[in-house]
Amino acid sequence: MAKAKTVFSCTSCGSQHPKWTGQCQDCSDWNTLQEEAALVSTSSKPKAARFEGFAPKSEVQKLQEVSVKGSPRSPSGLAELDRVLGGGLVAGSVILLGGDPGIGKSTLILQSLSLLSNDKKTLYVTGEESAQQIALRATRLGVQDADLDLLADNQLESILQVSQSHRPEVLVVDSIQTLFTDTLQSAPGSVAQVRETASRLVRYAKQTGTIVILVGHVTKEGALAGPRVLEHMVDTVLYFEGERNSSFRLIRAIKNRFGAVNEIGVFAMTDTGLKEVSNPSAMFIKREQKDATGSVVLVSQEGTRPLLVEVQSLVDQSSLANPRRVTVGLDNQRLAMLLAVLNRHAGLSLYDQDVFVNVIGGVKVHEPAADLAIMLSVLSSFKNKPLANDLAVFGEVGLTGEIRPVQRGMERIKEAEKLGFRQLIMPHGNLSGARSQNQTVAAVSTLEQAVQKAFE
């Protein structure tokens, strides 16, 4: 019996190699080659799933003759999801939704489809669960009466054939890692299967104008499983994230060809499904303990939405030769840099102290505007001096100790005022425009000035 031919595919770029090597020759990533069966040509397979008849003939056009009128957006039924998508769903777009197992991806999709089915023809393709399991979830969510069509299948050719006859306006595939095509011999979920099935679904969406939503698994590192080329093929990449011990869920746009990236939508997981949180700032800054040391409110910015979150720090004597630097929701390397700035420009030496910094509520903040809040929080814990309860902070700190301005300063100020914060420490470069008479704003240019204003 002849031995089946195999190739080694890179999980990062999708390139194929005849033998295994430690480093991919195309993208230079290490340990990303995986063995799989080589592509087998099957000319006897039907070509009905290619949909050549729906594709308009391509022609050379002048740039100024191309219409730039935006496609009308269709509301998904969930305002928080529409915010992340940039205003709604666009015809012909392909959306990839990733997240940890059990985080609520299928719940989000089912709730949105139940609302979309009132105005649009929808088709929910499930490759992981049976139709009975989907019906049970719909009953729990209270959407069992929705006009929603289900298809329990994971063969790509069969799905495309049903879609061609059914003609849905919204097609959901849950999940892309369970699909397989007969043109390949590799197992479902392999690099070749994910790349080929996703490519044909993208082609189907563009040729028919169908909105295609793909649900994807994530690896233990938190990245989408499968080749990285999968993220390049789709129009929008959304991550559904949240702590398992918390009821709050965040949906974040990592890539969006029809809107801004880094937008977030906030949901609360309840017994009856996901509930939208219209004012997440009020949720993340609920502080039960007053006058707590090491606690400060940061005015962050997620996309176009200002977001107030609480930053907590704990500085304690270390018994280790190398003191620990632990962050939750923040960049650990940036904390080490900020501690060095504190030592140089504020005279605070923490070489023998453990430093723990946490963003309450499971929010991840990676923008430089969090620098000043982190440093004041660490100072408050080390000095054992609480900061004012009605104080909010934002600003980027440079290596020379200067406080640099950040984007969307006026929106941050208004959000802090709306939630009752009467004191604000911010960069001097953001001090422009009208300010409320009910708010005391301290515009600082150096770290020394910020520390003086915070602890005066």
C-alpha cells in the first residue's frame, strides 16, 4: 500500500514545506510547522459550490470613477455589538468571532440571530452541537420562538449547497475549526482545512453579498487557533473575553475594515443570557472601601468610548532576592519601566519591595495614558496614604519624568465629570477647551508636580 504524501504547513503564515524544519523559511517563526496530508485533486467533485454565476465580471476602472457610497448597515439587535462593528453589519462582510471555550460566544450569536431573524433571513450552521442542543439553549435564553433556521452539518460542500438554495442574508458557522472539505484528506481543524474552508466561505460572502459570521477557537496563549492567514482573509476580527469568575464579558475589535479598532462592548452574563451594559464606567469603579491606600481611578479610552476603571496597587517588603513585579490587565514590562522612572525622578526606591498592580473588573488596559494612574497608585500604597475618593487621573509619563498629553482629552474630562469626580489630574497639554465649574482640574507637566497635587 502506497504511503500517503504529507507536507508541513506553518500555522502562522500557512506556507507549506516538504520536510520539517525548526523555523519557517517564509515568516521566520519558530516551531510552527505541523504535518498534514498533502492536497489531493478530485476533479470528479461537483463545482456547484463555487458560485461563479454570482460574481460580477472584473473590469479596469479609474479611481475617481469608483463609487465611495457606504453600504447600508444592518443593526445586529445588540447595541454593544453594533458599537464594536462600527455601526452594524455590512452586506458581504466576513466576521471572525474568537474566545475561550464557555465564554459565551454561542450565546451571543444566538441572541443576535434571534433579533436579526425578525428582518432578515438567517441560517445557523452548527458543527459542534446538535439542533436539539441549540433549541435547549434558545429555550433557556427565551428566544425559542425566533424565526431562525438551523443546520447541523460540518461538510463545506453540503453547507454551501444548502446556502445556495436557502439564500440566507446572514450565515453563521459555529465553528470554523469543525468544518472540512472533501478536496482535502487532512482532519477537520488542521491548518489546510481551516485555510481552505475559510477561503471558500469568504469567496461565497463576497460573491453573494451574504453576511458570514465565523466562530473560532483560541489557543492557550489566547490567539485564534489555525493559521494566522485566517485573520487576514476576514473583514473583522472580534475577541470575546472575560474572567471566568466574573459575570462581565468584553467584546473587542482587533481588526475592522468598516470601523474603528479597539472598540469594546460590555455585557453581563446572567441566567437568561447576556445583558448589555450601557454605562460600563459606573460598573468598574464601584468601590466599597473608602480611603483605601493604593487605589486610584483611571480615565481610560477604548476606541471612541471613555472608560473609568479602578487601578489598585500593593507594595510590600520582599523576602526574595529578585522582588516580584506582577500585573493583571496591564503590561508587565511597562510597570518595570515606570518603577525606574519613580526611582529616578520621585526618589522612590523599590528594589526590595514586591509590587502588585491590578485593574479591577477584568479590563485590560494597554494605552500609555495609564502611566500616571499606575505610578500614583504605587506611591499611595508605599506611603500608606490614600488618595481622594473623587479623584480621577490620566496621562502618559516619559522617561525624563514629563507628563505627556494623550488623545481625546476632552472626552475623558467629560466622562469623569459625568460620574461625579470633582478632582482631576491630567497632562497640561490636554488643558484646552471649556471646563466645568464643578470640577477642579490640576494640569501638570512633570511627575513631581503630579505627586505634589495628589498628596497635598
